[in-house]
Amino acid sequence: MIPYGRQDISEEDVAAVCSVLRSDFLTQGPVIERFERTVAEYCGAEYAVAVSNATAALHIACLALGLGPDDIAWTSPNTFVASANCARYCGAKVDFVDIDPVSLNISPVVLEQRLASAAQQGKLPKVLVPVHFSGQSCDMEAIGRLAQKYGIAVIEDASHAIGARFGNDVVGSCKHSDCAIFSFHPVKIVTTGEGGIIVTNRSDLAARLRLLRSHGITRDAGLMSCENPGPWYYEQIELGYNYRMTDIQAALGCSQMLRLDVFVSRRQELAARYDRLLADLCLQLPVQDQRAKSSWHLYVVRLRLDEISRSHREVFDGLRAAGIGVNLHYIPVHLQPYYREMGFAPGYCPEAEAYACSALSLPLFPKMTEEQQDRVVEALRNLVR
Ligand SMILES: *Cc1c(COP(=O)(O)O)cnc(C)c1O
């Protein structure tokens, strides 16, 4: 089976991990700091806080922004469940803003309308979580302008989008948001096995995130309630978690970051090749905003179902039977049983729902060969001709 995504591990990556195994620190130590600096510098952000996974990053980002049980968070329905669950961990309500059918990201037009009516009803969200779906950034300037107008905090879920750009901005620069998070799960652009990071330009947020990732404990004299009685002393000043990343993971991350631009350009090359090879099929190919330079986490095609004789399910099954590891990103989050229980039903986000009825994510990863890609194209050609 050709998987839809797969990590690219080099001998240098292996050596970097082994050298940490022979060192003094295994869990959070000096390599974490190096990894954080590397990611912050790449993005052009002031601070980075590495954590155990992107779900943990989203959770403590929500907490650090003050999200609580009386609040509401809004996100895209076309995302992994973690973009919504992070608000539920804080006891907040979740609501969904439908996508633009071309970019597949939250629609700034729908967002503007929804914010205007929420403001009238006194039901504005406290936090907005836009998702840079498939690696193509949302128009953060437009979203940031709306967020500022209504006094809403913004967490960019950039799990798909490390290495991407929009206009002159590197994703993660946080020019138009409070913070952005990345995932280092093996199917994503860069991996640490499991891992996540929050980048931000806000020193207050970075300090709070550092507390929350490690039990709410500090050794910083400036934060403590009494004078430090000795070198053993630490204080727990709030309720935090153990969301630390290990130095073993960070070493892999540092080594992978050296190849980030190579990964993205290889993905881009393969995406452009898919564009050429699939152009004559009954498919809607991915459309990029002129200003966007995607990191191509996913290559998603949509079947033009009115022009082909097979159903979405039949094409999906046919590709799997041919050894092609296609996937669906994503089942709209508001249609998950957990969220239906809260009153969401089909019809709530019609664009995301229509999209999910025809979408397929084709295999795409840096080590994918042209032969493998040809096999994908051939299998698809046989099914949707
Ligand atoms: C992968 C992913 C996450 C969660 O990442 P983990 O590191 O596995 O916790 C969150 N949001 C989106 C959009 C993702 O794709």
C-alpha cells in the first residue's frame, strides 16, 4: 500500500537522536531550547514553546488565552477533531464557521457575517482557531483584521503548514494572530515522532505556556510568592500538565528542520506533477490562492460526480483495492457523534459537508517516487475515466 503520508528519516536524523541518548538529558533539556529557537527563527516569531503533541499545544494555548466554561471558541469544520476539542478541554462551547469551497479554509466572508450577528446577540467567541488546511494558509490579514475589530484572540492551527508562506509572511510569524501551533506527527511536514510547538510574539503568553506545560511549576523568583529559601525550591502557582517534549524528540526535530525547505519543495514538485498528470480527468484539482505558497501536507482532489459513473465510495474502495492509501480529510467535525450530541446536524456547514462527499487525499510525501505517483494516477484514471 502506498500510504497517503510518510516520514522521511535520514541517517543524520538517526545520529542526532543517538547522540542525545548518550547525553545527560533525555527529557526537556538543552536540545528543546535549541529546537524552540530553530522553529521561532524559521518563522520569524519571538518565542516558541515545544510540547508533547499539537493537541496539547492547542489545549494550553486556549488556556493561556483565558478560555473557560463561559466562553465560546470558533473553528473550521474541515479539520481534525483536535482543533475543536481543545476548547472543550477548557469547558468552553465550540461553534463552526463554514469553509470557502475553493480554499477549503474558513471563509472570511461567512466569518464576517457570523461575527456581525454574534456581536448583536452578545455571543462573540473569545477565541478563533483558523486552520491552514492542507498547508495553504488562510488569509490571516483578513482574519486578523476581523479579530481585532471584535476583540477576539486567534490561534492558528498550522499543523499542516510549517514551511508555508502567504504573501511576504512565513506561516508562524504570528503577525496577525496571538499564536500559531504546529504538529510534528509523522504524517506532517516535519516529525519528532509525537510533538507540537506553539510560536508567539507575546512574552506573557510564552511565559504562561511554559508554566502550563510543566505542572504550573516555576523556579522563576519573579513569579514566586515568597523569597527563595534555597536551591531546592520551586512553587506550583497554577494547575498545569505534563506536556513536555523530550530532548530525544527535539533532536529529531532539529535535524529535520534542516531539511524543511527541501521537504516542501519536493512536495510542491510532486503536487505540480499530479496537476499535470490528472488534468484531463473528471476531477477538481486543488486551487491555490495567488498569494499562497502551500507546504502541501495534503493533495486533495474532488470527484466531479455528475460526470463519472462511479460513486465516491466506489472510487475510494477501488483505489484502496489497487494498493493506494487514499484518505478523507476531513469528515466535518460538527457531524461527529460527540458534536451532534450538542445539537449540530447535517446542513449546518453545507460547503464543508458537500466537499467531504467528493474529496480524496492522494498519497504525497517527500520520498514518494515518480513510479509510485504514476501508479496512483493510473489507478485513478481507470476509475474516473
Ligand atoms: C495533526 C493535527 C492536529 C493534532 O496533532 P497531534 O500532534 O497529533 O496532536 C491538530 N490539528 C490538525 C489540523 C491536525 O492535522
